Amino acid sequence: MQGFASLNGGVTGGAGGTYVVATTGADIVAALASKQDNPTPLTIYVNGTITPANSGGANQFDVKDMNDVSIIGVGNAALFDGIGINIVRANNIAVRNVTMRYVRIGQKDAISIQGGGSNIWIDHNELYNDLETAKDYYDELVSGKDGIDNVTLSYNYLHDSWKTSLWGSSDTNDFDRHISFIGNRWENVNSRLPLFRFGKGHVANNYYKDVLGTAINSRMGAEIRVENNYFENASNPLISQDSSEIGFWNPSGNFLLNVEWSSFPSGNCTSSEDCVWGGQPSTTQNGGEFTAISRNLGAIDLSSYEPPYTLPWVVEGVEVKDYVLTNAGVGRVSRDCLGVPEDIIEG
């Protein structure tokens, strides 16, 4: 485990407690119901396709007002098809090695995190929707709002999405949140990679490919350390727009391949003074670092923020593409590392 989720005791989830094997959504609902007011850690091993039809009328899986829970996929078998996970006022939670897609019920996110929780780890999952639909047909792949803190998204494959990852639901959702994005693959996506309001973020060793609108959008005074990422065929990879106050960043070691900034950014900026670039407008960059030039605002977008931890290893920006393609997504972590018991046979 890396990033902010490793602080303050880290994330152990359901380790050391009881476990159940879920082959239907109804199994997950029952397991979470048994965890209410039960201090024993719980691991749910998902071993099948989970749908609204086999979930007993549930429109989402509520990990709510509880602590110490892991939801872990067995091999490549765990597919949440049309139904998502809603984490509310929960601590020490892990969601790992599952595929989630096409969620239009409940919170309408594949994974929604909200309200007063901390130490949450979203790791080695595949989350996707469909860019052939209208922009608002689906919501986020993974989002966080209200008083959540110390969250890490690591080695996930997030793709084919209009609205991908929102942190801070509005310009008034003010909280000093701390979120890490490490080793993720973001591909064929429009925007919010992430969209980040308030608090502190760390974006390291991510691979971005085919970004249609905007990638990292820092807003409302947020400060984000952006280091050793690889951007390929990406529009507006680092930007601040669409809020009443700008956000800030501290970039270094990033690699840029066919990266473009718009002459005027996409979105609903009303004047150039409201919009901040990470690079010169109307330019294409190949290789090198962000120029850290902001339109009409000088270097006001710069930050010196550094996260209060050191990553166990850092991949140089130019090498990140191969590294992430090898390591991100489902089926890249061994059963032993996931803690899957030997007697559970992949469905």
C-alpha cells in the first residue's frame, strides 16, 4: 500500500477477521448486514457476476457506518455489472481486484465515497462506462465528497468515461482532504482525471492516454503534487477551470507525448482570467516538463506542496507507460497477496 491511505495505521480492511464468498449481490447485501454493529473485521471475496437482478432489490452496496471491511475479487471472476459500491462514514476499507461497469442506479458511480471516513484503499480494479452514450448518462467511475481523508487509488484501469473521478462535489464542499493517485491507467476518457477541489493531492506514476477534454483539474485552492506521469495524446493535461477560485500544482518529472492545450479551454470559463493552464495555450508538447505558465496569471498556479510520505519506488516519467501497462488493472496481484484462501476456486 502506498500514499495517503498508508498513514495513520494504513488499511488492513477485513484482515484477521471472518470472510464470506459472494457469488450474487444478495450474498454481498447479507454479508454487509451482518457487519452492522459487529466489530469483527470482514472480507467479502467476490466470485461471480453481480447484477441488480441478483441483488435482492438493492440498488447499491452500502458500506455504511462500519469499519474494517475488504471487498476482494477472486482471480478475474468478480464483475459488478450495473451496480456499484457506496462507502459512507466508514474507515479502514479496501476494494481490490474487481471489475465494475455501467452503473446507472443508486449513487450512479461505480465507487462512491462520502461522509466522514478515512483510510480507504481502491486498488487494482477495472472501472469503465461508455463514451458512445450521452455525457450525463453515467456519473463518475470513482468519486469522493464531504469529510473523507487519507484515500489512495492505486493501479486501477479507468477507461471509456465522460466524468471519471471527482473529489469535492461543489465549490462549497470545503474539506482538507488528502487523496493519492498512484500507478493508475486512464485511457479513452473525457475529463476529471481527477477533478480536485480543496485539500491536497498526489498524482504520481500514472499513464494518461487519449484524453479528450481535460485531465488533472485543480480547483478551489487545492494543491496537487504532480510527478513522474506519462501523458500521451492528451488535451489540457494540467489545468484549473470552471470554479470561482483556481487550484495549484507542483509538477516535476512528467513525460509529454503529443499533448495539447486549447487556445481557450473547454468548459464554461467566461474569461481568460478565470482559466489557468499548465502550459502555453495553442501549443503541442512532446517530451519535457510542463512549462508551468498560466494564461494572464503569471506563475500563480505554482505550489511547493510535497506529500508527507515517500513512495517505496518512483518510476521515471518516460518509463511510466510500460510500468503501468504491466501492473494496473485486475488479475495483476497474486492470490497470496490478496489473501484469497486456497479452497476458494475461481468461478
